[in-house]
Amino acid sequence: MSDSSPDFATLSLAPELLSNLDSLGYHAMTPIQAESLPPMLAGRDVIARAKTGSGKTAAFGLALLSRLSVADFRVQGLVLCPTRELADQVAGEIRRLARSLPNVKVLTLCGGAPLGPQLASLEHGAHIVVGTPGRVEEHLRKGSLALGALETLVLDEADRMLDMGFQAAMEAIIAATPADRQMLLFSATYAEGIRPIAERLMRKPVNVEVAEPHDATTIRQHFYRVADESARFEALRRLLLHFRPASSVVFCNTKRETDEVAEALNDAGFSALALHGDLEQRDRDRLLVLFANGSASILVATDVAARGLDIDALDAVFNYRIARELEVHVHRVGRTGRAGGSGTACTLLTEQEDYRLARLAELLGEALETEPLPARAVLERAPFTPAMATLQLGGGKKQKLRPGDILGALTGEGGIAADQVGKIKVLANSAYVAVRRDAAAAALDQLANGRLKGRTFRARRISR
């Protein structure tokens, strides 16, 4: 961030919030924060276009906390998110921002989790609720959630919630909020479906749009023409074997294509996972753990499934075909080269799609040319394998397991070296640990035959 970026201290925020921001290392504001925070803090409705990774969560999180009356133990802020992963990320960030304020309770209400614990938590009260539209609407219908005291409503990734068919649920929730509540709408694209919601339900909203183009030196875009549909997969193989990215996402336009491409990549010797909206939450969680910890190198995904995911440090993005909406193409490309890193974006297209390339060039304001694919000789290279493998333990937070316990069990007497252990993620009743692939057998033996917290837990390898 350059020195010319405005500082959070210039905002009318409580001293406790400012000192906490300082301790978190948040000093200069990102462009979306600098543009959206002043009107939000002034109580205005705001429509902001902002991509994942732009600092939007901290922006609306500070707006929520600045209006909070901690002594009033009722729901004053509600954030709707399209997926459980995004809701968990948002709730975590708001808790970090609120840690200098006494006794602020942030509650997550998402589908895919049992209702019982949520009902018990709601009975004890909460200041801010972060949730998915379906589950929040369910609690409203049951009478377990009351929004009569709501001060601020946030729709995060509003365009994606519409894509996922949540419009009816969103409108039912909005109808249950006070007419004078503040409404903040954050979206990566300004899809047509958002316009009527904004016009009907927001009061003279301030529009915030920050142009954050990717520096060509940071993200290198390549466009490759393929002869026909049957040539797409071989072209993808050539590109993967040429660039050999440690982590990449292959974007497909349909769920069926996502499954087909992932299966074909695995048959060709790669390590690929298919991510789309038909997956059960448990399977989705497992796939994302494997990809995030380096046990799978390729995620094949639809746009709807990949939006809202906290995927950092991607080496490359491959567009199996150009996105139907050109703004979505720009969003895909922005997944790589984040936080100042470099990245590669490759797009496949047939001659029949040249008109879309021309429209994309017009949108970006630059000339876009196709280039030859890497030579066929690259197909003789061996597919690359991930550096890590993942082991799953049949115990988690409810069994009092912590990451340190698992690390200690792995590296104890006769165990593996600490530098062979990667990310450890502990969930309610299970835990995942990444280990170097060549140490996986020894690590599994160490966990299966050792003891954690004085007891033995079932362990198994779940990655290829």
C-alpha cells in the first residue's frame, strides 16, 4: 500500500476499534475501504462492487461494529453470505475486529450444520448474525430469530446469492427487517438481478466502484485457440504440463463439464478435485481442505462454487472456455496474482468464440491476441504430483484435540520431522493433517499406533 493511501485514523471510529486495527497491522485503507467507509459510517445505504481479497469484509465489519450498542443484547447486525465457507470467514474477521470491545457476540447460522446448537445459541442472544439465506430464513419462520432491533443489513456477494437461487429467501429476510435499517450491498459484479432489489429496497444508495486492474506484470494472460470441442482437453493437458503450477483452478461453465474434466485429469495422472453446487457440505469441506493444504494441485470448479472461497497464492487459472459473462472472466483471472504475487491465466477458445474475445478486449481496453499452444512434445512429460498427502483423524474439538496435540503425536519418539508436517485443521469431530507425501506411511503409522490426550484415535489417509 502506498503512503498516499488514507489511514484508518482519519475515520470517526471509536478509539478501541482504532487501537485494535493498529494491533492487527491495519493502517492504510484499501481503495474499497477508503471509498465505502465514510458513507457507511454516516449511516447511508451503499452499493459497492468489490472482489474477494479487496478488504471489503473489514469495511462492512467496521461499519457494523461502529453502530453497535454492546449493552443491548439483541441482533443489531445481519450479514447474508452465499456459502458456509464465506460466512465462517466473515464471522472470523468480524470477531477479530471486535476483540477490543467487551462481550460482543457474533453468531454463525448456516445450513449443513445441526439446528439444535444454533437454537440454543440464539436463546442466549447475539449482537451480530452471519449466515446463509436458507438457514436464516428458516430461523425466522421458526421464530427463533428476531430482527426487530436490526440496525444494519449486509448482503455479501449479492450477485452470487441470486445465481444460487436465493432471491425469494433474501426478500423474505429483508421484509422482516425494520424499514429504517441501513442496507449495504457488496457484489463482485453488478448483475441485472441486483438492480431491482437495489431500487425497491434501498434508500438513495451511494454507489462505490473502485477500479483495481491487475498489473500486466503481475498476471500474464494467455489466449489459445483450439480446433474444436474435442481438442480442448488435450490443450489443457499441454498447458498444465508446460506451466506445471503447484496450485491452479480450472474454471468450467457447467457442473457436468466440471466432473468430466476432473475425472479425465485424474485418469491422465494429475491430482484434481471437482467442486460444484451438487456436493454435500461434508464433501465440499473435505475437498477444500485437501486443496488448501497442498494435497491436491488442481481444483476444477464452476464459478458459483468457487466464488467466496478464500483461495490464496494460486499459481495459475485455466479457463476451459470463456465465461458467459465477461465480468466473470475478469473475476476468474483475479484469483491468481493476488497480494502482489505473480500469476498466469490461460483461456481456451474455438474460432466460434472469437467474438467473445473481441468483446473482452473492448471491456479491458487492450488488444488480446491468441498464441500457439506449447508443442505436442510436452505431452511426453510426466504429470506432476502434489507435495503433500492428507491424513484424517476420527476426533476433533469436541474430543479436546488441538493442532499442537497432533503435531506432538507426529513428531514424538520415533515420529517424523516437524518440517514434514504441513497445515493442520481441527473440526468439531474430525481433524485433517497434511504431511510430506514421502512421509505419509510413517505418519499414519505414528498416529494409528500412538495416543493423543491419553487415547487412540482412528486415522486414515484420504488423499490419493
